[in-house]
Amino acid sequence: MATAQAPRAGSSDRTGIPRLEGAPLLGSLADLTSDALGTYRRAQHLHGDIVRITAGPPGLRTELHCVFSAEGAQQVLASQAANFRKDNALYQEIRDALGNGLLTSQDEDYLRQRRLVQPLFTKRRVDGYADAVATETASTLASWEAAPDGVVDVSDEMMALALRAVARILFGTDVDATADVVDRCFPVITAYVMRRGYSPVNVPRDWPTPGNKRAAAAMDELYAVCDGIIAERRRSTGAGEDLLSLLAAASSADDGEFDATELREQVLVFLLAGHETTATSLAFSLHLLARHPGFQDRARAEIAAVLGDRTPGAADLDRLPYLTQVLKEAMRLYPAAPVLGRRSVAAAEVDGYTIPAGADVIVAPWVTHRHPAYWPDPERFDPDRFTPEAEAGRPRYAWLPFGGGPRACIGQHFSMLESVIALAMLLRTYEFEAVDTEISVAAGITLRTTGPARCRIRRLGA
């Protein structure tokens, strides 16, 4: 069990929180810009579980209060969640780009949206999306028949698979055009959001700079596609079973219904969160299994014993415990949301330290998932960390790929469903061997690869 640690180096303020030393003028700005995830790990290694990191020039300086322990994460995200809000600069940039959907809304807006959306994410409803996932996975497998030299980039391929799956679930038959637009526009928008969210000063969005114009064009194109599909759904008769139709029909006496703008904002959040997070989990599961053939063989043996040749469905999740352990361990090493930001309303005690009012707070699953107090030999890939017995012996918030508390990801069951079904179909059909044994990553809105993630694939039985 981790406890608050006394500072071992650097300086501390009157609260006793140690500070990571940075450059005299810009603090740790260069380190955070070039390698934020490595900087957070170094801060924890040098100073313990609550660390201050300053970045930016005097007068425009940001001070981050970083929380690395499971206990601290639970306090920020759950037990004291009302005091730690999504009020920081990055969340405001996401709101400006994608609207005030479930990811960014707060207070009564968030509660109303959650009440309207929750019935669409019950286990029974989500289980009904299994066929769409299997359909898109089969399409990916068919496309690999022509893979040059039997090599695929699993990061790119899983991003395409997850995007098409969530587009099919959201829009029904309107998959191709939507997926193409999202694939083209989202990278432009997310890069713009990240750049502005971490910059000490930004020009107004309506200034005609090249960056502003590129982002505005991408947002206009993305909005237009979503608005067109929403308008068509509202003109159609009968109740469709795609998620957009269900969102459009969602209503209650107390909460009313979503108007067209609110529908678009929810759709954009589901498109972003619903494909990038799952794609990350799938890609790194394949990458890690490709580097560890013994674990890959064990997972494939379970798949063969449970499924044979039939298409997996929702009921198979509980029948594939080892494959689920593989997925959870991949999500530990490569959490799709590696950093979570909040801002404190009032001063609060977290893991033995006082975090002041108005502080920018970072909870870093990337670091907590590697904390030696919970994870012996933390860089080692070992799916047996997630047996029921091993999970019962760890703090609840030692593993938090879906966040936690009242703002925990509403789509976590869908993510697990999609990932297990897709992995089962992919591993049953192909053997994976890593071409790129090390993959570089960076923290965007979600975790992203910054280089190739290639695997050599060999069709089983060929």
C-alpha cells in the first residue's frame, strides 16, 4: 500500500509538496512538451506521490499538482470529486472544438445528459452491438489477405477498425463517408486542441492564422457530416436501432430531449472516445502478444477451446478470462487516457498533502499503472496480474484506464466487448510477430503512437 512520501530532492512550498526542478526561465515546459509521460514518471521517481511541476515563463507560468498514488487518484476522482472539476485550459479547448457533451459538461448539464444517455449503455443494450463489431472485424480480416509482405501497422489498422465499428453502431449504414471524414478531420482538430491547451498564451480562434483556418475547416466538415445525418434521422419515420436514432428519441419528463446541437455534441464525443480509446487497447494488445509468443499461444488456445469456428458474441466475454487478462494488462501498460486533468475549487488534503484552491491537478494513470507499490517489475508484460485473486489484492484505483468516480467512462463495457470480440477473431485467424519491438507514444487527448507499430502476420492453417 503506497503512502505519501517525503521529498527527496528539489524544493517544496509551505504545504510541503516537493517540486520537480526545471530550467530557471521556463521551468519544465521543454520536458513536458517533448516527453510529458516521461517527465511525470521522473517526478514520481524523484519526489514521491504528490509533486509540483512548473512550466512556462514568469507571469504566464502554470503549476501542475501531480497525483500518482492509487489513494490520491481515488480522492481526486471519487471521494472528493465535487472539489476537482474539469475547469482547466485543455478541457475548455475541447469544449470549444467538440461542444459540451458528456466528456466536457459539468454540474446539471452533465447530470441531465448522463440521465438521458445512460439507458443506451446498459449491459443488455451494449451486448446488442456485438454483431456490428464482428462485422467490421471480419472486414478487416478480409482486407489483410492482400497485406504487402504480410506486414500491417496494428496502430493504423485498429484505429480504422474501431472507427468503422463505432460509426456503424452510431449511424447504421452511413459508415463509409462518416469514417473517411472523421479519419481526416479528427487528427487536425485534436492536434490543434492539444497545442492550444498546453500553450501559455493563444491568439483568438477567429484570427485568420494558418492553424486556425485548418482547424476551422476540419470542424466545419465534421460538423456538416454529423448535422446531415442527424437531420436525416429526424425526418425518418419509425424507430431505428442505431445509437443516433436512440439518442434522438431519448427523453424524459424531467430532462426533456436533446436538440440538434446537443445531439451533434454527443455524437462527436462518442466518435472520439469510442474509437481512439478502443483502438489503443487493441493495437497494444496485439503488439505485446506479438512480442511474447508464449502468451499469444495461450490466448489462442483459449479462443479455440471456447469458440471453435463460430463468431464470438457478447456471452463469450465471461468465457474468455485469459484473453480479458491480456487486454487489461495491455491497458495497464498503455492506458488510452494516460493523463487526467482537473482544477481544485477549494483547498483539499490529498494523500497527506494540501492541494491549494485553484490548482491545476494531474492524475496520471500512466504513472500509477507503473507504481512499484502495486506492480512488481512494472514494465514486464504479465497477464496473470489480472487473475481475480491478484486483482482483489490491489487498491481499487491502482488500475484506472476508464477513470473513476462519478465521471468514469460510460462506455467501458462497450470498450471491453469490442476489444475482446475483435481480439478473439484476429488471433484465431492470424499469428502476429513484432516487426517494431519498441513503439514510441505521446499523450494527446488520448494516448497515441508517434511511430510505426508493425507486425508480420501469418494466416493460421495456410
